[in-house]
Amino acid sequence: MAIKATPVIKDGCLMVRGKAVLTEVPPNIVVTPASNDSAFFGATSPTPSSRHVFSLGVLEKYRFLSLFRVKIWWMIPRVGKSGSEIPMETQMLLLEAREESALNGGMISSETSTENPLYILFLPVLDGLFRTSLQGTWANELQFCIESGDANVQTSQALEAVFINSGENPFELIKNSVKILEKHKGTFCHIENKKIPAHLDWFGWCTWDAFYTEVNPQGIKEGLQSFLEGGCSPKFLIIDDGWQDTVNEFREEGEPLIEGTQFATRLADIKENSKFKSLGPEEDCTNLHEFIDTLKKKYGLKFVYMWHALAGYWGGVLPSSDAMKKYNPKLVYPIQSPGNVGNMRDIAMDSLEKYGVGVIDPSKIFDFYNDLHSYLASNGVDGVKVDVQNLIETLGSGFGGRVMLTGQYQEALEQSIAINFKGNNLVCCMSHNSDSIYSSKKSAVARASEDFMPREPTFQTLHIASVAFNSLLLGEIVVPDWDMFHSKHDAAELHGAARALGGCAIYVSDKPGIHDFKILKKLVLPDGSILRARHAGRPTRDCLFQDPVMDGKSLLKIWNLNKLTGVVGIFNCQGAGGWPMKQEAEEVPAAPSVPSSLSGQVSPIDVEFLEEVAGEVWNGDCAVYALNSGSLSVLPKKEILEVSLTTLKCEIYTVSPIRVFGQHLHFAPIGLLDMYNSGGAVEAVNCIIDVSTCTIKVNGRGWGRFGAYSSTKPTFCMVDMKEEEFTYKEENGLLTVKIGGICKLRDIEFIY
């Protein structure tokens, strides 16, 4: 008899597929089936309130992964083994259940267990006008908190607050769960049902770390010129914060800045500031439209995006501005929930609580976005990056609450984007609250971690790890944006390699003239395009419940798929930083000054769903190519390679399923051997066999050394119908041919 998969409460326990996941479940917990395998959990209270905290029961003995908001803007991961370790503001909780940790009260299973674990997923979601989060207590209770953000929006029950599902594949589990929620809730869409912006497939440059708010037309031109001279020109540009007409009412002219008031600066007009107007007689353009037009023509830009905040600017809009009065703005003082201040406070929010935000009337917010975006579009702008989005959750009082206000802003934003910009050209940022995540119907790109901070050496490993883990959830709803980085930086190799695996946009914020073109040319083809992987890069299954930043032993592995290959990156993120909150709580000593070396294993089995790209003639073997060492190995699917890395170092492995053609020919395309994501260059492979010959045809794109594994040396090689020289190494089967000329789809033929 099959064990019922739908979660149920029995004898005070939450039972999932025969396992007691939670004990001591209170009698006010309510279960509502969502599908054959999943359910919603909620609770009732005798009194109505705008905020409730309910206990779901006691959680012990299961390894868990939590994604929680460490501060109002950003999520990070946390792993542990009991409910007491689950932080406030947890927005995804994944449990691993093995036989040893089920009803018999045994210890957590060993990592060497061959038993297939069961994964149990908790997603706190939106329930009407209420938003849910999870948290643990010192007594190992798992609690859920619902809140409206408006004292006048109250309830005494929340019946669909926490979604619970289970499965044997954690990646399928999360994907299927998000799809169930998409259909049931109707407030957001899965990434597969969104239009993907075209800028993601091109190399970009963002002005932020190059200039910060001092960005100006001359600096932008100098930056683009230095890229051009280095032979690696961006095709999309983000003009970040610093172009808008803003006012800081709290700063007297000639006086020093009062700390915190920079966040209370407000937008005075939708048009650009004086730096981008009347650019002067020595300039070749006199206004924003001519400036953007010149950039596109001279430097080959395909897309120019402009930055703005969801509320207009950090401090909203200036209520006294004549240009803003049509939007009925008023000064509102944010109210942070206990969750916002329960983990780490944020100086921006603390400042805005003091100085207030100029909030546009929700009934006028579409008019504001439409006016702003239509003006930008008329000047040649192709899209926008919209920042500071989680601010809206603190402004819900008097507006129907945080969920309602976020939904109104999000809907108006997406509607304006659809009207004014082609191709859904929107990048969301600082939008990690579930209010925004589950209100995203069209937004298809969102930042997945805190900023890349070039001057913070201890933040580099945190950045890589947090994006990878956050992508488990975010990657089902948006294309995670890994943020810009510096190509000339101590951690540039780490950042570049990670982004090549991320399935994301690849863009830098280099200062003019300060570039490492060796790194850039491992990411960017000569035509400015990139080899973008198909999905969001995520941690491999064996990394999900390990801490790759602070446990002192675990390497981080990130996997992805291309059209015909897989890719695994392995990173040593230990010893260079510590998670916020965790470092202080555990009194972890400062990071060692000497890089530590760690050993780990990589295997073709690390790439999930590899069989989907392998084709019908796959025998389970793979060709595995290591980028940095240049080594090629043939491995059965479950075999391993040993790897050793020092802190801040990485290795990238292209994993190509070996296809069997004819009786004896084994072949696997690898792609461009000098690119981080080599296999992204392989578009198609087929074979033609006649009486005397066997021809392998590979469609590949790009420029440089193109490689493949072949069990036999071919007789000759053709590229676009022209014979080319090739090299073949008998000892490992590495077959290499150089392809040059323009970056187009090439027909590469190996004739045997």
C-alpha cells in the first residue's frame, strides 16, 4: 500500500509520507489540501489582529536549509539541524529527511548514506492581504508570522499561509511547488511564463561602482572608449543612480552632509539633472536624446537602461515640487515590522523612519511610471533598473497594508514597462521580500544578492554563495541577476566564473581604463555576446545542507545546463568572510590571513537533468573538461574527480554526455575551450553515416579553440565547408580546431 503523500496532522504530529516532521502541533493549526501531494497550513486565533505569530509544532533532527532576509533588502542562506536555528524572516525552508532521522529518533544520517532522502519544502506565502514568514524559537518550535502592515487590516485566521510539499528531487520539488502556487494564488507567474529581456545575452557595463552618484556623460564616454580599445565592447549600458533631478532638503549649501540624510533625498522631476542637459559646445550632443543616440552609434550599444527607485528615489518624491504635485504625493513615515529589525537593522531604513518618504498616491502611481518611462523612451532609453523595492512594505499603513500596496506598485510598474519598452526590459532590485516575489506577474529579472562591494574583501565569498542558494527559490520566478563586478579585482576570477554558470546577465562596473581583458574574454565573445547557460545556477544536491562559507571544510559547487552539455563550478569560499549574525553569535575568529586549501569531489551526477540534454544514444559516460588545468577525463555518470583549491580559487568543469555513433565512435562536444562556460557554444550535434565514412556535424558559435572528445582520430575537419587543421591527443581523446572570423553559427564537421 502506497504511503499517502499529502501532509496531514495525526496524533499531534505533522506527517509527510509517513515521517513525523513536526511534533506537538497545536490544535488551532488547519490543513487544506492544495494538490495530491501538497497542502496549505494555517491557523485560527480567538482575537483579530494585524499581526499574528502561530506555532506549527516542534522541529528536531532534520537537516535544514533556510533562505531568510538578514536585512530588509536581502536574503541569505542558513543551514542547521533544529528549529532553534531557523532565523526570523525565513522565506523558504527545505528539510532533508532520511530513514535514520524519521520516527525512530535516530541521529541525522551520515553524508555517506546511499539511501535516497525525502525533501520537505515549506514556503510561507501571501494569504489575501497578509504576508507570511517563518521563524524558530529556543524551544525548537517552528512558528509562522502573518502580518498586514496596516493596523486597520486585521484577521483572526490565516488558512493558506504556509505551503508544504515533498519530493525526492529538491530542484523538481521547488519548481513544481512554485507552479502549484502560481496556479492557485494567481498573483505571480513562474519564469517559464515570462518574456525574457534580450539584454541578458549580451555583455554590459553599469556605471555604479565606476562613478557612484557622480556619473556624468564624459565619464560614460571615457569608459565605453576604454572597453572599445581593449576589444571587448559592452552591448548594454546601465546608467545608474546619479542622473536624476533630486533634492536633499536636509543639507545646507556649503555644509557637510548629515549622515543618513542622503537616503532622504527626493525626486524633484522625472527629467534628467543638469549634468545631462546642455552638455556644452565642446560636446557632440546637447541633450539626453542626442547623448544616448551618439553612444549607440559610436560604441555599438544595443540597450541603454536607466536606474530609478520604485518610489521614485530613496526618499520618494518631493511633495513640494511643482512637477510632482500631479501625483498627489504626501510625506509618510515608514513603519518597520519586527522582522525588519529582528535580524539586522539597515541605515537606509532607519534614516527614512526619521526623515520620511514622499509617497505617490497609489491611484496615481501608474501615471508617474508612465510619464517617467515614456519620457525616457522618447530619449532613446530601452529599459529601466528599478531599485529600493522593499521600501513599499513599510509604507502600507493607511493604504490597505503592505501586500496591497506592493501589488499596486508592481502592477503599475509592469503595465508601464509593457507600454513603453519593448521586450520586458526591466531589472528589479532590493526586492527579496515575499510581498514582491509573489506579486511578480511579468518582471523577469531581479537581483539575487546584496551589492558587489569591491572594497570589502570579506564580502566576496558571501556574494557568490548567497546568489547560488537564493536562486533555488528566486530562479523559479525570475532570472537571478548576480550584479556587476570588477574585472580587475582580487576576486575577479571567482566572480567571473560564477556568473558564467549563473544563467544571468554578465556585466561589470569597471572604472574607465581599469580592466582585465583576459578575464573578460573568457566571458564575452568578440561580437559582445555571452555564452549564457539555460537556467539559474544553483548549488549541487550534496551542497544544499552544508555551509560553504564558514564550516571550514565544504567547497561550493554550482551546476547548470546548456543545450547539449552540463557545467559544474567548484569554488573555495572558506576562510575569507563570515555570514552576518552567525559570525557574531558563534564568536567566530577573524578569517585567517593564509589561504587554506580544501579538497572535494566533482562528478557528472552533480549536473541535474543531464539526461534531458544527452540524447537517445547516451550510454551514461561523460567527457569532463577542466578549464584551468586543461585536462579531459572520461567518467561514468557516478564516478568522481578529486579537486583541491585554495581560498578564492575555483575550477570549472564542462560535462558532456558521450554519444555513441555507429559501432565504435564515441563523441562528445565540449565547446570553446578558453571560455568559462565552454559548452554554451554548442548548439547542435548530429551524425551522417554512409558506406565508407562517418561525419559528425557540430553547430557551434563563437571564436577561438573549439574542442570535443573523440574516441578515434578523424581523417579531416571542415569548418563552413573549408578544410581546417586540427589536433588530436591520443592519450585523452581531446580533439581541437580553431575557428576564427566573425562570431556566427559555424558548421564544424569531423569526417571519419
